[in-house]
Amino acid sequence: MLVLKRKVGEVVRIGNDIEVHVLAVEGDVIKLGFEAPKQVQILRSEVYDAIKAENIQSSISTSMDAKEMMKQLKKGSTPKK
């Protein structure tokens, strides 16, 4: 992990296309601004984790639904929707 000290108004660059601006420091809260190409997704970690968990759960449900359909097909019945 790279650790940097920056003051309000200073910028950190990531690669050629991403800039992180230090906008304000208010107590123990730091306000950051991000400039990046539109195709670069920027998420807070708690949002990223929630999306990841939802995708995993959806994948498990889809997998379970597919297994149930296969069982029904093997029995010769029409899968329930």
C-alpha cells in the first residue's frame, strides 16, 4: 500500500487518466474528488461489497434453479417457472 500525505488542493494521479483531488479536510473526514474516464467505475467499498454479494447470491440462485430444472427434465416433467 502506498501512503501519501496531501494538502487541500493537491492532486494524486493514477495512471494517465485518473486524478484524485483533495477537496477538504473537516475533522476526521477527508473530501476527495475523482476525475476519470466515464468507463472507469468508481464506487465506495461498501457499495462495491454489496453489489458483489448480490451478484454471488444471484449466481447461486440461478445455479440452484438450473439444477432443479435438470432434475425435472430427467424425471420427464415440464420445468416449473
